[in-house]
Amino acid sequence: MPRTDPLRGETTRSFAPRTFLGFTLVEVMVALAVVAVALPALLVTLSQQLDGLRYLEDRTHAQWVAANRLAELRLVVGAKGSLQTGRISGIEELAGRSWYWWSEGMETEVPGFFRYEIMVSDREDGEASPIHTLDGYLAQERSNGAR
């Protein structure tokens, strides 16, 4: 098929082979193999991200419950002027869920200074493996009102 070169005005013949549009069967099979390997890996990664997000949400709520419990103990010190030692447990509602907490208070070597360990779980039997543990220190008020 003759072609004319517009710049030179010459007629040339094209001996280029005919090119076909589209993909060969091998190219399609390779593309499907790549997708078959990549898609499950992507889904596993997405699933891990969602699990991690749920864990972080639970841990944040457990931290809030423990901080609330320590704030309650501070209020008790302010109201009564004394703290109780020993083990206490309870349930708190937060974010539409029940959170179980265990608190243990003990006096330290410093007179009037108490250490509280607060453990929080989302299960009633979760004391052995709490989601969050908070250690807090509180001072009992002295008789003259100074801390």
C-alpha cells in the first residue's frame, strides 16, 4: 500500500506487518494470576487493620474506665479525707458496653501515701488478662487540711 511522505513528496511502500488490537491469551492469564495473588493479600491486610482498630478502640475505652475509677478515688479522698485499702470490683457502662474493673489499694512505705492498681476488662472473668492496667498514687489528707 503506497504512502506519500508529506515533507519530501516521495511515495514509499510500508512493509510493516499488520498489528492486531487486544490481548493474547497468555497476557490475560498472567494478568489474572497477578490479580489472584494480590487480591487475597489485600483482603488479609484489610482484615488485620480492622482487628487492630477494634483493639485500639477497646483499649482506649478501658483506659477511660480506669481513669474514671482513679478520679472517683480522688473524690473520696477529698470528701472523706481517708482512703480504703483492699480489693474492690465493679461494673461501669461506657460506649454502650459493660466494663469490669478491679481495684486494689495498698499503703506504701511513705505514711499516708497509697498505691492503687486498677485493672479493666470487657469480660467478667478477665481479671487474669485485663485490657488495661493503671497504677495510681494518692495521698491521704492530713488533719490540718494540707496535702
